[in-house]
Amino acid sequence: MINFEFTEKCYACSACAQVCPVKAISYDEELHPVVDLQKCIKCDGCERICIELNRPEKKNDMNCVASYVAKNKDEEIRKMSSSGGVFFQIAESILEIGGYVSGCIYDDSFMPKHVISNDIEVCKKMMGSKYVQSDLGKCITNMKRLVKEGKIVLFTGVPCQIAAVKRCIQNSNLITLAVVCHGSIERRIWQKYINEEIEMSKSPIIKVSMRDKTKGYLNYGLKFQFKDGTEHVTYRKQDGYFLKCFTDGLFERQRCLNCVYKGGNIKSDLLLGDAWGIEKMFPEFVDELGSSSVLILTQQGKEIFDKIAKSFEIKKIDSEIIIRNNPRIMLPSTKNVSQDKFKRKLNKSTTNIHVLSEKYAKPTILNRIKWKITKE
Ligand SMILES: Cc1cc2nc3c(=O)[nH]c(=O)nc-3n(C[C@H](O)[C@H](O)[C@H](O)COP(=O)(O)OP(=O)(O)OC[C@H]3O[C@@H](n4cnc5c(N)ncnc54)[C@H](O)[C@@H]3O)c2cc1C
């Protein structure tokens, strides 16, 4: 029976619950397993599938078949995407051959969850990064059934989710696309934040974007749209204190800080990320809507990308350069020295997360000195 320090070590991938033959495993708020001892038959299927208990050795070398920076020629697609709009083009090509796509959307309460669909409108909802741990729900079980029926299925997610899906499903009809991962935000933190947004606006949320590009790719915004027609947008380089706390590692799940699904342990067909650092090599390529780095890790990944390549402006680039410019491909982020204190404060029911984020992330003279000393 699965039992270890879940807060520190569980990837929250849901594989254990999906393989349990007696449905004895449910989840807590952070998607960590909760085992019903009355139902458990001690078959140990959960332990055999767990990607933490069966973690691979650290492997740095990545075998890249090809590597590019790319930006979608369709600017509307790029506006809706976090980087260069590669995911959507791949998803569309899978639907065109009668396949299904699994990816992350917001549920009715604006919590991220994975769904599987062959509907292009649902794939549009998968566009854009939701930087919060996503609930895979029953996706693994459903994908297993579809690939067995002979359907092509594209699974998209962060590298630990790819590892979990591939551990559960070994079938050549499964194609996998990973996004580079900085680490994801704890679900309870996001829940608290959106509750406060609703409280402040006094109107229900109808849409959220964590990577709004109105003020450009680098100064991206966290945008809430409300039923009464109002909006609340905070920008990364101005008052985007929540986004800054995220990129500075204050909201990150403990598990992400020691993630082993990095470098050579990323086992997807393709790996997409932001094309950081390309301004030095291809200044003419840089614009306000952003571009993607594309690492192709298998022959199957190459065939898929070659089919859609005409939809992009592309530059061939050495994979080593992409990897060097994007540290999160090889290594998890380091723990912010203030994280424990920050989370202790957050645990108090009276704490307002908007106020607390501002306190930590506003570039006041005091904070600037603190950041310099601690190199936060
Ligand atoms: C938690 C997280 C952290 C990230 N950290 C980095 C980083 O440090 N450096 C970097 O270069 N890139 C990072 N990315 C990836 C980047 O933001 C883009 O998603 C990626 O470059 C693909 O962009 P795109 O324009 O092609 O497509 P987009 O349309 O932006 O990509 C959408 C894809 O992201 C997936 N996705 C969205 N939210 C989640 C989620 N919560 N969990 C799993 N999958 C999700 C969707 O299923 C879909 O496949 C991160 C993404 C996530 C989700």
C-alpha cells in the first residue's frame, strides 16, 4: 500500500488511483493519495506504478533528434498561447487524423484539470499555461482504453505527468508532448487567490489567463475577466506580485524542488518551452508575441513536427544552446529562502494572499536590499 511523505515526495500524478483494482484511492486537496484501508486488498499495484517509488537514476544526457526555435505564423494562435503556439498546431494535426488530445484546461471553478477530447474547441481551452498542479482525473484510464481501440492519443503535460502516463500505458498509439517545467503552484494557494479575486470584484470569474500578452511576451499578465464585464490584470514587470512570487519560487510544491524528471529523464516525443536567449542569436526573430523552443526527442516526434513545420517561422538551433538558455530543462528551481516563512503565513486563515504577495514582491528599497543579500 502506498505510504510515504506525500507532501515532500508525491508527484500528484494520480497513477496509483488509476491502477487500483478496488478503487480504494482518492485524493486530498493537493491531489495526494488517500487510501481507504477498509477497501485496500494490499495488492501493491499502487507501489509498482508510483513514479516516486520507481524513480529513475539521474540522467543528464538528452538525445535530441532535432531542435528549433519556432513561432506560429498565425498571430491569433500565438496570442492565445504561452510561447510560440506549437502545442495547438500539433493538437490540430492529431485531430485531423482522427486522434484525441489530452491536455490541461480550467474546470468550472478555475482549477486546472486534464481532459481528453477530439473536439478542436476543447483543445483551444488547453492553450496557455496554467501554472498550477493539474488534476489528471481519469485521463490515464480513458487514454488506455482509446489506444487499445486503435486511436492515436496525444498526451500533453509536464515531464512528471509524462512519466506517469508512460508507466501506465505502453502502446505505440500514444504520442507525448512535454512542456518545460519550472515547478507548479500548490492548488490551495491558487484557490485562495481566486477566492479573493471573486470577493474583491463581487462578480463570478468567466475567464483566466496566466500569460496575457497585451503588454508583450516578457511583461505578461495574470488576467481575470468577470461576469459583470470588468477585468483585473496584473503584469509581471509592474504590479504582478503573484506572478513574481511564482517565478521566485514562493508558491512551489515541495516535490517540484527535487524533481528527477529533468534532462535525460524527460521521456516525451517532443519538449516545448520558451525560447529564452534567442535575442542574442536571432535578434530579428524576436517580437512581442513570443516564440517556442522545440526539442524533438524521438523519430515519432520528428515526423509529427515535420508535418506542421510549414505553419511556423523556424530557425534551426543547436539543442545545447536551448538547454543552456533554459535551466529548467535540466534542473529544478532552487528553494526560495523565504518559502517556509511565506507558507506559514499563508496557512493562517486571516492572511490575504494579495497583500502578502505584494509585501514580498514589491520592489521597495527594503525588498531590493533583501533580494541582493539573499540573491532571491
Ligand atoms: C507548470 C508549468 C511550468 C512551466 N515552466 C516553464 C519554464 O520554467 N520554462 C519554460 O521555458 N517553459 C515553461 N513552461 C512551458 C511554457 O509556459 C509553454 O507551455 C510551452 O512553451 C508551450 O507553449 P506553446 O505556446 O507551444 O503552447 P501553449 O498553448 O502555451 O501550451 C499549452 C500546453 O501546456 C499544457 N499545460 C498547461 N497548463 C498545464 C498544467 N498545469 N500542467 C500540465 N500541462 C499544462 C497544456 O496541456 C498544453 O499542452 C511551463 C508550463 C507549465 C504548465
